[in-house]
Amino acid sequence: MEFELDDEQRLLRRTVRETVAKVRGRPQDQQWDTYVGLGWLEAPPLELTIVLEELGYVADPTPFLATATWFAPLTGRLPEGSGTAVFDGLGHHVLDADRADEVALLTPDGVSVVRGTELAAVRIPVLDPQLHVARVHHPGALSARIPELALTGLAATAVGACRRVLDLVLAHVKQRVQFGRPLGSFQAVKHKAADMHVAIERARALTHFAALTIAEDDPRRTRAAHMAKAAAGECQRLVFRHGLQLFGAMGFTWENELQFHLKRAQACDLLLGTASAHRKALLP
């Protein structure tokens, strides 16, 4: 199993970065139309994680994550418009259920798809103001079976958000001067930045491994998805703590961009189980 990105995958990553940078300031519907038009929703698992990491880097506000990794793996197709799924058996925290055109429901009898307008979904407040999370009320019975791609997609998004936090921190400590020296020149700061980098690379490697097992229908795919989700959750906790500390008082201000990426990373950890829950799932 090859872990290095090939030339085409590196080209995809560069193209996604350039495209996202161009459309980032546009209305959400225009961003969504761009992503759909480029065929990113149809990308294989590993290529999809590359796209999701870059979207996580900019705290993407579109329903791409739910459509590609919640709806599609449950139904085996893309929705007419945007989509999401209820597959935890509860429907308490369903990504984009309040604005999805189609919603897939996992029931004891199989998967059924309903129009979003036919489902009672109420958006609930979460720490990330740009993230749509809703509580779904369904009169029928629901079953629990979370697709591996949904866990991997959340992990990839969290990795992208953490990467953005690290980049913001590095830019800050290079410019901020204390005791006549840039903050980045102090050894303690370097150590924290290095710890953040190592945690991000570890989570990214496990996310790519999970995507590869899904692509190859490897029997290790379920364990790999749990590992990726756990590593991403642990990564965001370390990045959250160090990133906020290295920004100092500025990190607590609403005007600072840092908050959006910290919140996106933490939301990805909380959705579908925290790091500790997925570590427990790995126990024999």
C-alpha cells in the first residue's frame, strides 16, 4: 500500500488550493456550484480526503462534507443537490440536515431517502457558527451503522483546520516581538510548534491510510477509520491548546481568524464520537 501521493494527487491538491483561494470570498451557493462543477464530489476516497483537507483549511461553509461522506456512502450515489444522512440511530446531531435537498435514513429495513423538506429537522446551536448541525425527528425506527468514509471525512477536515491554525501561529510568532526578539526564536515556542506539526502529520497519515483501506475494500477499513478519527481528535486538542497559548490574548478576540478554525477542528472531533470513544472502539 503506497502512502506517498503521486504526481496526479499532488496536482489535485495544488489545484484545489488555488481554486478554493479564488472562490473563498464568494457566496456559498457559488462556492458549492464550483465544487460540484469540478466533479470533486465524485473523487475516490484518497482524492476526496485531499479535497476535504483543503476545505477544512478554509472552514468551508458549504454542504460538501455531508454530501460526499454522509449521504453518498450510505446510498451509493450522489444526491440531487446536497445531501446528508442519519445513521447513528438517534438523529441528535446530523450535519446539514436543516438545509439538505435529500436525506438518507438508515432503518432496520435498509436505507430510505426522503426530501429534506419532508423531514422535521431543527438546526441547533453549536460552537462553530458556520457549521449546520440539526436534530432530526423521524417517527420510524432508525438503526446505527456509521460508514467509515464519514469518520475519515471528519478526520480529514479536522487535519485541514489544524494545519491552518499552525500556519496562523507560525506567521504570528515570526512577527510578534518580545524582549527584543521574535517570539518564534524562543525554544519553548519552537517545541510547541514542532509538537503541533508532528500531531498534524500523524493524523494526516492515518487519514490517508483509512482512505486507502476504503478504496481497496481492505478488511482493516473499520479499524483504520477509528484510528484516523481518534488521531484527528487528539491532534485538534493539542493544536487548540498550543495555538491559543501562542497567540496570547489575541487568540481570545472575536476579530482573530483563529477562532473559526479552532471551532471547526473541535466540532469535527465532537461529531460522531470523540477521540476517546474511537479509541475504546479499537479495544479487542
